[in-house]
Amino acid sequence: MEVSRTPSSGQGDSLNPASSADSRFQSAPDYGSLGPGSDISVAPPDASSVSTRRGAMVARPLLATALGVLLALLVAGVGSAHSMWSRFATSFSSVSQSDESPAPAQDFGQLDGMKPQKQAEILLELAVGESNGAVEQISSRVGRWQGKLHWDSQIASLSTAALNSNDMRVRESGVEVELAAYGLAKNSGSLDYVLKSADSPDHKQKIWALWALGLLGNRGVETGRVVDVLSFRLKDSDEDSRRWAVEGLALAGTPRSIPILLEVMHDDPSASVRELAACSLAESGMFTPEQRMSAVPQLVNYTDDSSLDAQTHAWAFQALGDITHQRLPNDSAAWRSWYESQGLEVRGQ
């Protein structure tokens, strides 16, 4: 699910639009990676070469599917994106096929003779297909892939499919491969580089950095600092920066992110940012079911909060359904009754 990539100045191969189940999703501009090495000792990439994706979903996890569309709008200067949660709620029904047959689960040894790029492609495809052992193979090999992967349409579509998986371990594999393809090691040097990129005057570089901060935070790289920085970015006057800060907080997947996203859903002046916060709480990102359930009491309060508009009420109801898997009417009293029937109490705001 990507957008046509524009090659950077020597920072990667020219890419053709990736094939996907939906022709609306082409590949996003490739902003680049840090290149070989894992300690940011290499020269920084050209600001025109970093890759990123964003997502919003309604019926099932679709993390990062609409990112390419958003970037296409940004690059083309076509105004703001429409309601991503509802408009792009389609399944990622296929992934690009490798030109080599995937290794059977019981014979991963044959991967050793392949280049790291091909190993990553095959294992991500197997992980998305829930093949036994694929996630473990990615975990054991990803450290050796640092500086040897490049971000292209194949890795982009496969990592998108992984991040859309219902299996959290597969999502984590997508994060790991994406970081390796960006050339970002899981250390403070990478974090410092990304933090500098977040201050870049180049808008595409900046929003990639907000996404990458979430990836690093999810993998335990100074997660508290990452959440602090992303939370601060929610104060930006630029609506798009706030959207990407929400994406980063959802990717970080920490308990601290939940009340922050609830506040965004309630208070942000932009409907699209409020919507993205709602879908981040509901299904996208890297939150556990228990973390999502912690948002339920406040979401119930939001369903009849007179300070919120009807659309935000609707998003609260939808998020409640997605989190709890209950199919109740859009009625605040019904949701309060159900929640209290679980032996819990919805406290006032």
C-alpha cells in the first residue's frame, strides 16, 4: 500500500509503483536511510530521501495504509486528506510476491545463502502469513541486517502488511524490519539523529522523524523521552505535525500514550487529528488489548459529552465497539450499563 517513490540523490534505487490490492495506494517518497552502520557514524541522508507511512482503520487494524496517500497529497499540494478512518478502511488483501519461493517453516537454513534483503522479504511474507517460526527467524537475524537493507516498494508493502496484522508479534517484526531498512539501530545515536530530523525545515523529513520516533520508542529506545517529545509536538500549530505526533504515540504503544491520545481526541481543534487519535486508541498502533481497555471509561464519557460534536461522539462509539467487541447501539446509557455490568464504574469527567 504505497505511493510512487521518487529516488533520492544517490540514496537508493529508483522504484516503480508497487503492486497492491488497491490502486489508490502507491508508494510514498523514499526519504532515505542512514546507510551502513548502526551508530549514526555515517553522513546524514539527503533530506529528500526518507520513507514513511500513516494509517487509520475502522473494521480491522490498518496501521500505516493511508500514509502514502497522505504524502502524495502533501507532495502534490492538494489540500488536506479526507476522513482516513472511514475512507481507507480496506483490508490489505495481498502482499507483493517474492521472485523466489518462500522457505518452508522447517527449513529456514536455505535463507542463509540469500542476501539480507531477500531474507527480510521472505521472512516478513511468511510472518504475515502466520508461518511457524518466521517471527523468531526475523528476531534472530535482524541484527545482522543492519546497514544491509534498503527501503523499497517490496519492503514497504510487506512491512505495512506486518503492521496491519492482528498478531502483535508480527507487528513487532514489521517495526524491527522497518528500523533496519531505515538504517536506524536501537540506540541513543539513532534517537539523537531522528530528534534532529524532527526539527528539520523539510516537512517530509520532519513527519518521517515523528513516525520513526514511535518506532524507536516501541523498541525501548528512551521511550519516556520519545513520548515527551511527541507530546510536545501535539502543541504545534501545524495540523499535519500533530497528526504525525499522534501516529508516533500510537506506535510507541506505552500506557502513558493512552491519556494523551484521549486528550487529543477531546481537545484538538482539527477533526482529522481527533479522528486519528480515536482510531489509534481503538485498533491502530502497538497497544495491547489491556491498554486499549483502559481508555473505555473516558470513551464512554465522551459519547455524551456536550462539549464534543456529533462526529466525535460517533468516533467514541466506534472506538468502544472496536476495543470491546461489543455491538451495542450508539447510546450512552447502553454503554454505561454494559460497562457497569462488568463490575466496573464509569467515573464522571
